[in-house]
Amino acid sequence: MNLETFKLKVLPLEGRIYGLSLRLLANKEDARDVVQDIFVKLWNKRTILEEYRSLAAFSLTVTRNHCLDLLKAKKTQSLEEVRQEFENPEDPNPQTLLERKDALTRVQSIFSELPEIQKTIVHLRDIEGYSYDEVAEITGMTINNVRVILSRARKRIRELLLIQYGSHGNQRNTKVVGKIL
């Protein structure tokens, strides 16, 4: 694909790319940056773009994946904020702090073992606070699929934590786990 064809076929998709980016990221500057990033990605793939049946569908898929990558990058910051808040409670009791750190470590360990889609949905819904509709739109799934996957992920985390605490812990530890979930 040459420059003229790229201008005719790809540049008119700017509004759709921007709209999707804005819905997923909820930030105008980030959405503008994504448009530029996507144009660069598409230009770099210009030799294979004509192989795709729908250039618009391909462009929006690339956009969605790029936005999900950006959301995942934000996830690490959000998890760090959650960790800080959880590890520094208003109650400075050393026993409580130790129990909370232990519970957080266990949850993170279990969370890291979940399938990627479950991690993504739990993060978007429970940590970032997106609605089911927004999570469905971000992931490209139906709302029912999001609910089922989220339910299974939460159930799995809860089961594994209760197994761990059931064999090592006490009643107080399960209360700490309850606060996390």
C-alpha cells in the first residue's frame, strides 16, 4: 500500500479509532495518543493491510488491543495503590498488619495463577470499578460472559484462600480474606 492509498483508506478511520479509544480509556488525551499510535502501527503494516477483508475491523481490533495494553499498564499502578492502602491501615496493630500482608500476598499469588481473561475482568470490575457494560465493551464480550467469568474467578480465589487458611489459619485470617474479597 502506497502513501496515497493509505491516506484514502486508513486516515478516514480516525473518527472511529478515536471514538473507540475514548470509550475504552475515558481520557481525551490518551485517546488522541492512541489514534497516532494506531496510525503508526498501521503504516508499519501497510504491506499486509490489503490482505484483510475489512480494514476498518482490523484497525478497530488493533485499537482495542492497544487500549487493553494501556489499561493493563495502569493496572500495576492501581494494584500498587491498593497494596499501599491495605498495608497501611488506620489500625497500626502489628498483628493486624502481619495478617493483612500475609492475606494480600496470598491473594496476589492466587490472582497471578488465574487465566489472563479472568485477571483482566477482575481487575477492570473490582479494582478499576468499571461497570459490567464497560467491562463487556472493553473485552468485546457479552455482559453475561463477563458476569460468568467474574463469578468463576472470584469463586476460585475464595476457594483457594479458604483451603490455604483452612489448613494454616484461624478464624481471624478468614475475616481478613473477607475484607479483600
